[in-house]
Amino acid sequence: MAIKSKAAQDFVPVKEIRDGIVILKDGTMRLVLMASSVNLALKSNDEQIAIIMQFQNFLNTLEFSTQIFIQSRRLDIRPYLKLLEERLQTEMNDLLKIQTREYMGFVKTVAESTNIMNKMFLVIVPYSPPKSVVAEASQASGLSALLGKKKVETVPVLSKEIMEAFEEAKSQLEQRAGIVKQGLARTGVRVIPLGTEELIELYHHLFNPEESEGQVSVK
């Protein structure tokens, strides 16, 4: 008896990504906040205690569940080295050329001997709206992007009533996100919401771990 295999998208819990909001197949919604970090090791003992107490107070005052997610990606430094090589070719100062070569050698040595990781700290804020909010959004607008094609497809058009309900649910999520933002700010942690394209990029890496190596960005 032949066993019918399931499509890859059957295993993806995401139904749609709209206006920076993740809509799951069960109708619940998620708003994802990217958070900064605080290095407790660099703080004094009193500062460490104060931060921990503020974080404890933050957790105790929450009236809804949240999820804290930490993603680690190995950095690909090849684009950075390529940029240094290009600058080296155009550098006219001999001393700076020598220093650049030595710096490139140092970076290569460190990268070969150590796994350089980039960590992303995320706070996921949930909300369960009435089922009618996503009843008409039957087509998953972001699934192909999550499963390997980094292309944001056309978002399905919803009726006026559904859009109004969606905006109300989005407002509820943003209010919850505001509570999280204020609570974490007291610990020195800053948060910003991820937009639609950033969410698709995030889920793309989650569902395509072979491409999860980050790249060094140079400004």
C-alpha cells in the first residue's frame, strides 16, 4: 500500500503574515519583537540584582503568556573579507595596506579557530481573536517564501468586515506589545517589532536551517 507523503507546507504552522502580524493555522496571532541584550557580567552586583528584580516584576505583572526565543546563527565572514580585499586594492597608503593585510589575517585566524555566532533575542506576543478575523484568509500568502523562495507574494484581499476585525485584533496585539516594551525597558532591554519582510526572512531561516548562517554587515 502506497503511503501518500504530505506537502512540506502541511508542517508549517503559519497561515499568513500580514502587516507584521503572524497568523497561525489555528487562527491565533503573533507579534514578534526583537530585543536588545544586557551584559550582566559588566554590571556591578547591585546593578545585577536591580535588573533581575525588574525582570521578575515584569514577569509577575504580565496577564498574558509570552515566549522568549533565542536564535543563534553562525556568521559568514566571507563578504566582510571580500570588502576588506576591495578596499585594500584601492588603498594608496602603504602603511594602511600593511595594517589591513594584518587585520585580515587576524580575522581569518579567529574565524578558523572559533565559531563566531550571532544571537537574536525575540519576544513573541500572542493573541487569540474571534475566528471570523481570519476566516476569509484561506490562502497562505507567505508559505512559499518560508519554504525556500524569498519572495513576498500578494496578500489575499479580505472583506471590509474582516479587515476591521483584523485591525481590532492587531490593536490588541500592539497594546500587549506596549506592555512588554515598557516592562523590559525597566531592565535596560529595548524592543522593536519585526515587519512583514523581516518575519518572512526569520521564518525562512527557521524552515531552511542549511541557509541559516548569518553574514557580517558593514556600514
